Amino acid sequence: YICRLMLTCSEEFNGKPDSLFFNDGQRRIDFVLVYEDERRKETNKKGSNEKQRRKRQAYESNLICDGLQLEATRSLLDDKLVFVKVHAPWEVLCTYAEIMHIKLPLKPNDLKTRSSAFDNFNWFTKVLQVDESIIKPEQEFFTAPFEKNRMNDFYIQDRDTFFNPATRSRIVYFILSRVNYQVVNNVKKFGINRLVSSGIYKAAFPLHDCNFSRQSEDLSCPNERYLLYREWAHPRSIYKKQPLDLIRKYYGEKIGIYFAWLGYYTQMLLLAAVVGVACFLYGYFNQNNCTWSKEVCDPNIGGKIIMCPQCDKLCSFWNLSITCESSKKLCIFDSFGTLVFAVFMGVWVTLFLEFWKRRQAELEYEWDTVELQQEEQARPEYEAQCTHVVINEITQEEERVPFTTWGKCIRITLCASAVFFWILLIIASVIGIIVYRLSVFIVFSAKLPKNLNGTDPIQKYLTPQTATSITASLISFIIIMILNTIYEKTDYENSLTMKMFLFQFVNYYSSCFYIAFFKGKFVGYPGDPVYWLGKYRNEECDPGGCLLELTTQLTIIMGGKAIWNNIQEVLLPWIMNLIGRCRTVSGAEMRTPRWEQDYHLQPMGKLGLFYEYLEMIIQFGFVTLFVASFPLAPLLALVNNILEIRVDAWKLTTQYRRMVPEKAQDIGAWQPIMQGIAILAVVTNAMIIAFTSDMIPRLVYYWSFSVPPYGDHPHYTMEGYINNTLSYYRVADFRGRENPYTGLGNYTTCRYRDFRNPPGHPQEYKHNIYYWHVIAAKLAFIIVMEHVIYSVKFIISYTIPDVSKSTKSKIKREKYLTQKLLRENHLKDVTKNIGVIVEKMVEVVDNNLRPKVD
């Protein structure tokens, strides 16, 4: 109660709208708590409101007893809202800075940075750099973990600025997260997060330093939010490099390292995009030289080949020439450039990961997180769950843990069951899409004009295969986004990165894996097709394979996901804030204080950054796992990321409250996830080239089956390839179930995509020797490609150290000078103390000897 009396109350705000201080203009606001006054609520829940009020009063009293200073101010726009401003005095900051092992300045760092190899190109890169006259470089310091008993060693010129606003907010949040508000059965309930989630407080946040669109009226304000908006988030700065040091200073290292990683990933995508576009153009300009496509479109070759029906009864015979347009498009993606680009991307992803490690090490040095010591105390959310007492095997002392061994097993089982359920749900959706493909293919085959020659303008561009592929891809994208949204609503734990990624991996990539490695692989042949569930006939690929359909699927999912995410990230917070502003008095924003303006912004949420990482990692998977089928994927990712950086910057600076700054050394669990994707990407791309594209069968035909003894051509050629890859089937051998629609005439034989012996052969409809040559070549190609790329990856990883030599020497040099400085300061203190002691001893001896001399 005595502590509660120290809470300063103010019904009116008398300061400036941009003020970041208490009403006395001296004490800085480090945090703001917002609650709704129960006494002014129009509700019948008086008992519940009284309990909430008591919990809040107990919490605020404990905050004051812990040394924090509070000042309450009622809202100017809604008299039910009360803003509690929190200030941490000097002694509190020093105490908790030592507890949290926060590194603080010892003295200015005068180490000279080594000249860069790109200094000669400064005239070119100056355009891309942030203007240092606007955002001035931060002064560098030697730092050390703060200790109160060695305070004289630290570079304290002004107590008000020694702890910057981000550090002050982090310290206050540390306190707010650990102060209790209730004790029930000897179990403490504590933490601002629980109070906010239970509705006792409506919000808790640190303040932005000014309005994003104009500078503060306070001359002492650094206007960092305004500078970030102007030089980082504004569209006119889209071509400039990010001001990473200012981002880190304002939002903390955790946000800074995310944008550093995203920026570096985007820079590396530029090289991949250039090579990808070059491979695409190679295929585009050489599509007219594609021999097998010419044969498909030739009226005398493809125009005379009658294909077998691809479904039962309702489907008719069809002419190969109707796939002319799709075969031309396929020539663009299924070319020699595809193989070159797949190998290049296997090397590119290794270079990206290795060079990012080096860049990350440089940021650790520059941002002083090399020897980052996390808080000794556990996370408050973890502490709240620690209700079981066990004996520590090492210390033999009692300690609290959240779960017993049996409880941990139950928890793991439940989590695994939940993940398994969601994965089964995704697989069920994929099966549903397959059934849709089969059903709609029959409908399109029955409804579209049955013109064997493919001269109908609709049939020329909208074949049953194309129509089914596009509609199924769109539905698949919609289902992916729905399942993604539902799953996100059921999971709020930040420690489940792998679980969430596993769900997203299956959700986004399952349809692509199906098309790439399963569709058209187990279809049988016309007289003996394979059925799903004994009812649905398995899907077949186009005569040129499923590569074009995989490209279509990737284009729709990647493009749709990018458009949806950017619209969602821009529109949702903007609309929510617009609604909040409409509820306020017109023009009141100019008069309301900073804490009230920030309250009407959107909260970022605990998992906000987690989902930003997840979005980019999923994109990274699309760029690497299936890039052999879509060389333009890096270009799409590059364009998306350039916009993503600025959209995220715009959100943070204009639409969201300021987050509590957090320390971080690296990107955490996302690094090993990317390394796993990089390893898997080699396998998937090799298998796409081998089993999804038609490259290996074409090479086998060119080198072995176009010339004697298997072929009739006197020299190596691709002529006759289409006829060689289509097998014959006797129409009379159709059974009743597969009996095709015969309204367009009678045929004795039809063709289908496979390598089987013709009717009348001693082993009719069995795989021929060409099939086994192709299988052997495919397996050999996969083994060779994987071993070559993995060998190159290993050599690159071995030869490129994670930390550059110059960074290592800088770290060692700074550590040496810091230890030397601390030792010298300690020796000075010891020498000074010894000098004082000696002077006192001399004085005592002198005083004792003087009477005897007299």
C-alpha cells in the first residue's frame, strides 16, 4: 500500500504531443501500460472487475517496490483508458544491466578498419549507400559486461544517455516480465504477458521516438523513426542499401539480423536470377530448333498419330498435334539450359550459405554480439510453467521444472500426434486434388470440341490437360492458404520452429512432389490401366512429360503466395489502423500524446518475426528444390524480396507499435533448415531432370537408338524421336470398362506414351529394350550429378571459412585491448588505493614520531 502511494496520477496531459517524458519533463518514459478503468465500464461483472483491479494494483505496487517509477494519465479520446508510464531510475538500470550481462561502452574504439577491395568503385556504390549526412554513423566503443563495482571503468559522460532508449526498454521489459501480481497455493503468478493475455492490461509497449512523417518538436529527440521511414521504408529509397546499424539500434539485434539476412539473400538472388533468365532465353530462342516439337506440330507426323483415350468410355481418340502449343512451351523449359541451371543452383545455394556465415560473423563483431551472454534467468513464460520440484543430478539441489519425465513424454506424444494429424489432412487434400484432376479431365474431354486435327481455336490453346492443370493448381493454392491460416491459429509457441516448418513443407510442396515424381509414373497401359481406390484411373502426363505442368504449378503457387502475402501485410494493418483513426476525433492525432498515438497502432505479436522468416524459407525452398523446372523462380523471388523488404520496413515504421528490442547472434534454427533444403535440392533437381523432364530419353535416343543397330538413320539425329517414344496398342484389345468413345470413326491401333513392345510381339505390351536403356541412363545420371555437386559443395564448404581472417583478427585485437584496458584501470585503482594507504601510514608515523623529536 505504501508503494502504491508513490504512483503519480494525472487526469490531464499538460506536455507536448511528441513528449517522451513524464509531466515533469525530466524522467524519460521507458514503457507504457494501458488498461481500461473498471469503474467507468458499463458492465454487470462487478466481481470480476474488482479482481482484475486488485491484481493490477498489486502488480503496480510491486513494480514501484522494485524501484520503477509510474505515472498514470487518462486518455484524451476515451476517458475509460488509462496510460501508466513507466520510468527506470539510474540505480535500477545499473542493477539490472549487471544481472542481464549487458555490454556497455568502456572507451571509444579507435581501431582502423581495413580498406575494402571495392574502394575504387566508391563513385559507383555511393548512389546505393545511405546518405551519411542524414543517418550519421554510430561511434564505435570497446565494450564489456556492466558491473556496478567497476562503474568508473565505463564511458559515462551523461547518465541520461549512457543507456540508450532500446537498452532502457529491454531492461524495463525484463522487470515487467518477472514481477508477480498474485500468489495462489504458494505458486506465484507473474509477468506482464499474462496480464495482457488475461485482459487486465490492454497493451504494453515501448514508445516510438516521434511521428514517422515529421520530425519531433523536441530538439533533443534523435528522430530515428522518421529517418528510418525516410531512408528505408519510403518507396523512393527502394534502390538504396538498408541502414542496418540504425535498424539494429532502434529495433534491436533480432530485427536487425533478419533484415540483414533478407537483404543478403536478395543480393545473392540477383546472380541466380541473371543466370536463370539467360537459361530461359536460351530455351526461348531455340524453341524453333526443337526437332521433337516440330514433329508434334508437323501435319504429316503429329497430325497423323492417333493417341489412345486417357480415360474410360467418355474420352475419345485424339490427335497428337493438338499438343503442338504445349510442346513449343515445353521446349523453353526442357532444354540443355535446364541442366546447366540445375547444376549452377546446386553450387549457388552452397555459396550463399557459406558467404552468409561470413557476413553473419562480421555483424556479430560490428554489433558486439560475439560473446553474447543470455540472461541467467529463464524466460518468464518458462518460469511460470515450472511447478514440479526435482533434484538436480549435478548440484544435488532442488529445482523447479515444467514437466516430469512422464509429463514430457505425454506432451511430446500429443505434439507429434497433432503434427501427424495435420500432415494427414494435407495428404487428404492432395488426394482430393488428384480426384478432382481425374474427374475434371473426363469432363473437359467430353465437353471440349472433339476435333482430331486440333484446328479449333479453343482446342488449340485449351486442351483437357491444360484446363485441368490450371484449375487444379488454382484450387491447390487456395487449399494451401486455407490450411496455412487454420494451422497458424492453433499454434502460438515460439519454440516449435521445426514443427511449424514441417507442416508448411508438406502443405506447400506436396502437390509439386506429386506432379514431379508420381503423376504419370504408374499408369499402366491402355488395356491394363492403374486405378486409384479401384475407381479413378491414374493420371497421365502429356506426351512431352509433366515438366510443363510442374512449371505451371510453381508459377501459380509462387506468384499467388507472393501477391497474397504482400496484400495481406499491407492492407490488414492499414485497414485496422484506419478504423482506429476513424473512431477518434477528427484532427485529434495532432494533439494526442505519443503514447496514445502508439496505442492505436497494431501489435506485432510474439510470432510476427517467426512468420516473416517462415515465409522467406518457404520461398527459398521453391527457388532451390524445383528450380530445374522453372528457371525464372529466382527472378520472381528477387522481385518479391525487393518489395518485401520495403513492405516490412513500412509496416514496422508506420503501422506497428515499437517492439521490445531483443539480442540475437544469428538467425537461429533457420540456418540448419536452409542447409537441409540445400542438400535435398540436389536430389530433387537431379530426379526432376531424370524422371520428370524428357532430357534423358532424348539423349539415349540421340546416342543409341537413332543409328544402327536400333535406328535407321545413318548419323546421330533427333528425327523420329516422337515416333520412337510412342508405343502401339490394338484397339480391339480394349475391354468393356476401358472401351473408348468411338463417335469419330474406327481405328485399328492407337498410340500411347511408353516404351513397350507392339501388339503381335512375342512379349506384347511388355517393356522393350529402350525402356531399360533409359532407366539405366536415368539412374546413372542421378548418381553422377549428385556426386559431382556434393563434391563441389564439400570443397566450397571446406575452403570458405565461416569467419574471415580479417574478422578473426579484429575480434582478437578488440578482446585483447578490452582486457588490457580493464587491467590498466584496475591497476590504476590499486595504485591509487596503495598511494592513499601509504600517505596515511606516513602521516600516522610522522604524527607518532613528532613528540619524541620535540
